[in-house]
Amino acid sequence: MNDIVSGIMTIAGREPGRTAIVDGRGREITYGELARRVSAVRDAMGGGRPGNDTRPEDRERPGERARAENGTQPEDQARAETPAQPEDGMRPGDGVLFAVRPGVDAVALALGAVAAGGTLVLADPGLAPDVLAARMAATRPAWVISESLLYTLSGPLRRLARRRGLLLPDLADPLPGHPVRHLYTGPWLPGVPRGALRLSRVLRRSSAVPGLEGYGTDPDQPAAVIFTSGTTARPRGVVHTRGSLAAGLEMFRSAFPLGPGDVVHTDQLMLGLPALLAGATWSLPGGGDLAAELAARRATHTFAVPVHLDRLLRETPRLPGTLRYLLLGAAPAPPGVLRRAIEAGPEVLSVYAMTEALPIAIASAHEKLAQAEGDLLGEPLPGVGVRVAEDGELFVSGPHLARRYLGEEPLREVATGDLVRLEGDRLVLLGRKKDMILRDGVNIYPGLYESGIAALPGVAEAAIVGLSDPETGDEEVVLAVVPSEGYDEGLLRRALPEIVDAAALPDRIEPLDAFPRSGRADKLDRAALRDLVARRA
């Protein structure tokens, strides 16, 4: 299988009546209906190409736009003018600015856009305006796919949205002077551009017959640009192809049993899509109690970020008996969380991955807890190439590797930024390269010791950071801990020499109520932690 879309369409052709997706409200959609929606979106985005089934009445009606213009404020009148529209349809590689929350519509729209030849560019709310502008200039989207509400929040109500911390590109005109077309989901709302296609009308009027014809299987076609970092002058976008994403999804499928009859409860594309490729059911969270949803949907697989799982298991120590696999990822899991996850019932697997290469390795919770030093990542998955440089940094290659960074040469391997060592065929994480501490000429790798310290009685979490001395360039080594029941600093100090090499023993210990975290995955924010312990010196 070298293509995501054709793989799912093949399943749909074989078993159209099987349930493909259960949405957040519990409504079911079959593989056949999903294939019909994907086909309709693909044809609608074909624009002027032969075979396009989009009709003029599918577009927003002029009267609707007129009502919006009458309700706009003076400073918004400029937005009432229709942005320039491209005359033809999708061309292979065209950027598609995508702003739809996880749901059935999001799946159908994303797959349909890729099937039409588009490259998804995910809108990331919360970025500074200059960063957003730089990303739009780098990707030059030809289409925008969005919820109608987000057109309103990035247009007529943009000032209110910004006061609430929601920063979005101007979805109606993301790159001034550059023509775009629009496809939206949800009811018509002020801010939706004139001429925009409405998903419900496209689906209602489509005569598309699901099938593999016209989908193409070019594995080198760009499918998504995912921004990870970079500056306003040079945004850092990871370009994945249909082939690289398909290879990564196949690796996930091979790592644990998954097939018809299984129910995968997640909002993560990289776990939901493998479910569809395996003929299983993708269950989308409804925002309620996770344990209750797992039970109601009879979920067999789910994914969690360690810090979120920790909160869940403190309230619900046992998970439903139908749940066979619990996957952890996005951040390291403390030993206490791993132990509680095992006690909750399912088999617990920890996924090591990065945006450029999804996934890399998988290790069970039992294996990770048995690791004496460092954080066990596991054996590289079949097809994943690894190379450890002289300084210990891990480099990764394989068919799942992103094609390139935006505007750069094709990738043959990628630096992970992680320092590792090989124990046989298994990868053991020592820490992030940028987090290495230098004291008295000795390199100290926090990841080598943190999991062992966090496994001690009375310690919920542990992190080691270095504070640089501006005069000597040397670093003070600080062990920060989040205490749990029974914490005793004296006992901790006496236990450390059994876990930490003499050259890496901390200069001081700082107990904290909680660690600072950042991002959607609530990862440990080491920079903020350094600032915090520095102020307490």
C-alpha cells in the first residue's frame, strides 16, 4: 500500500456497509458513505477540469453575502469585496489551507483534497501575525477549507477572537493579491466569501460514484506541510508525500494487531487513518469523560498523552475491559504513569516518533520500567533506518521519512536532536542534544537518569537542568522534582548515588508543585523550568 486515499477506497469498495467512523455525537458513517463524500469533495475541487460535478447553486448565494455586507462595521467593509478567485481547479501540489476541527467532515475534506492533488497546510491558531504571514507566503495556498465559524472569527469578529487568544490568518484572503477558492462546512455565517462552495450542497448534489478511478497513486505527490519551527524569514515546514504518510501508517498497523471489528478511539490522524486502512472503526471523541466514552464505544485501542492519562487514571484507575491497547506518545511517560497504565488493564505501548518520521520505535511499558538507565525507546520498526553519530545524536531514514523541508533539497535522513545509545538492537534515549549539561568538563545527559529518579518512592516526576555561570561557562546541575506521598529529601539524596553517576550528581534539589508545560501535548518546558529554578536559587 503506497497511497492513503486509494487504500481507504479499496476497503470501501470491498465492504461498503461496514462502519468506518463514529463521530463525537455517536453517529455512524459507513465506508461506502465516506468514499462517496471523499469522491464528491475531490470532484468539487477539480474546478474547471473535465468531469467536475460542482454546480453554480453549490456556491454561496449572492443574497446571503448581501445580508453579511449590511451587517458589517465600517472597518470591515473592505472584506465585503470578493477576493480574487483562480479561474481553474486544483493543480497537483496546490496548497490547501485547512482549518477544520477533527470530525467526519474533516476526514472527508482532508482525503478529498489530497485525492484532488492538493497539499494540506494546517492552520495553527495562536501564532503571531508575522509568523502566520510568513507561512502563507511560503505555501501560497490556492484553496481554503474551513469551518464557517472560523471565517467569522478571522473576519467580522477577528478583534474579539484576538482578545480571546485566537489568532488566525485571514481565511477569506490569506495571501493578499494571490487568488484562492473556498470550501466550507457548517451553516452560512458572515465572513464566508462570495463564491465559496458549501460542503452540504456539494454532497447533496454530487453524482460521484465511489471507486478508484481518477484517484492516482503517485507516492511522490506532496500531501501535507506541517510546520514545526523556524523564523518569520524562513518558516520550517515538513513536506510529507502520499507515499511517506502511507508508509508510516503501514508501520503503525504492523506494530500492533488492528483489523475489522476493532474500534480505535482517538482524534489523532496518525492512529485514526491506520484504523480505516485496516477496515476497523475510527471512533472520534465527543469531549466528555474519556473512560465513559471508551466504554460506550467498546473501544479496543486508544491514544493518550502521558500528562492527560495521569489525570484520567487518578480518577478512573481501571479502564474498560474491551480496551486491549493503550498507546502513549508526544512526550516521555514518567514511571508512575506507566505503572498506573499497566494496572488499568490494557497492553501499554509507548511510541517514539517525530514529525519528519512517523513512527520510529515502539516499546512496551513493561520494557521501559525494566530499563535500568535511560529511557528505552525500543527496536526501530521494520523499514526504519537508524544511524548514531559520533556525538551520540540519532539520525533516521526510511520510506516514512518526509520528502523535504519546504524550499530545501530532498531528505535522505533526518537528525532527531536526540542523544541515544544502542543496547543490542534497542535504542535508549539519553536526552535532547540541546539539553546536555556541561560541568567540570563532563557531559551530563539528563535523560539517562530522570526516569530512574522518578521511579523512587515519594517522587512523581523528575527533571535535571543546567544553569550556566556567565563567568566560568560551567553549569550548575539542578534536580527538580514533583513530590508525591512520602517524599523525603534526605532519603532522596541518599538514594541518588545508586542511580546517578558521581560526576552527574546534582548540586541542589528543588521540589516544585508542578513542572511548567507547553504545547498541545503538555510537554515539559525545560526553558521555563530553568527560569523557575534560577529564581529560587
